[in-house]
Amino acid sequence: MKGIAGHQIRGLQQESEINVIDNTGAKVISIITVPDYHGVSRRIPKAGVGDFVIASVKKGTPAMRRQIVYAVIVRQRRPYRRPDGTMVSFEDNAAVLVTETGETKGTDIKGPVAREAADRWPRIAATAITIV
């Protein structure tokens, strides 16, 4: 996993509901925690584009619902700055389900993926159709 250049603004926190854009059967997940988050004591962990999170499936197929899954955030509504100075934001918050090692669970990703997430997670970059 590679670091991200630029000033990353983390736009999602615990209990945030996120759309799932792959074909694993989950539709909406809710963030439980952000592993490897380094913050102040008792501060709520936040996640941004390219971050690895642990989440619970809220909506989806009956087999997927109420499961604990690993995911990577690939889009966020909150604008963030890239190293060249441009501000980027998306229409929705979206994630892709992955294994604990970072391999994608689904075989198809619908919609665009942020360049920061694609640079950090090569398996997501290989599966994505469009990288913005």
C-alpha cells in the first residue's frame, strides 16, 4: 500500500453509510472503524479516499446482510485537494469490498474511481473501468 501525496481531507466517519459499487451483493455499508488511524485519544476515526475500513453490510442480498466486511473508499463527497492544487469531489460516497490483504472481492466496479485510491490499491485499479 502506497502513501498519498497532497492534503487528504477525510470526509467519512464512524456510522457513515456508503454505497458499494461492485458486484458482491452488498448495496450499502456502514463504517465500524478505520484500522491504523492515528489520531488524538477519544477522537472519532475518520476515513477518506483510498482508506481501508471495516464495515457492516446494511442493505444487500440476504446472504450478505449483517456481515462484517473490509472495504476501500473510492469516492467521497467532501472536496479534497490534489498535489497540483485542484479540488476534487464526487456525487456520492462509494466503496469497494476487498479481502483483508487488499484483493477485490467483486469482478466488476461500476462508476469512476478516484486516482488516489487506484494508485494506492493496484487490484482496484486493474478492475476499475474509469479512473478520475
